Amino acid sequence: MISSVPQGTVLGPILFLILIGDITNNTCSHVSSFADDTRVLLAIENEDGVKKLQNDLKTIYTWQQINNMQFNENKNVGGS
């Protein structure tokens, strides 16, 4: 059985917001989402910051697997 939400419905964006609502759980980085674009930001001042960011990325990729989502790792940053 295939399940989906038809494009152009009011329900689609609401369901998407509900789905990604917990993506920031257990992260110390700033995670922002707009439409289908998600960014992870953290000011890195030392090696501890690098470890925090890496742990947050692992947490978010685990979230991705649990929620049957797929990130586009090859997407250009900044539109270039």
C-alpha cells in the first residue's frame, strides 16, 4: 500500500511540520528548517565544538533513519 499526501493540500505542510518537530531533540546546535531545507549551525571555537557538532549530526542522521527521511548531502550550500 502506498501512502502519501497530495501536493497542494493544506494538510501537507502541517503534517510535514509535525514530522520534523522533534528533529532538534538532543542537539546543542541550532537546527533550522524551511520547507524541505534543513541546516545545522554551531559556532566552533575549539575541539569540543567539533565533537558537539559531529554528535549532533549523528543524532540528526539517526532521526532521519527512524523517520524514513533522506537528506541530500550533495546539495550546494549558498546556491553556488
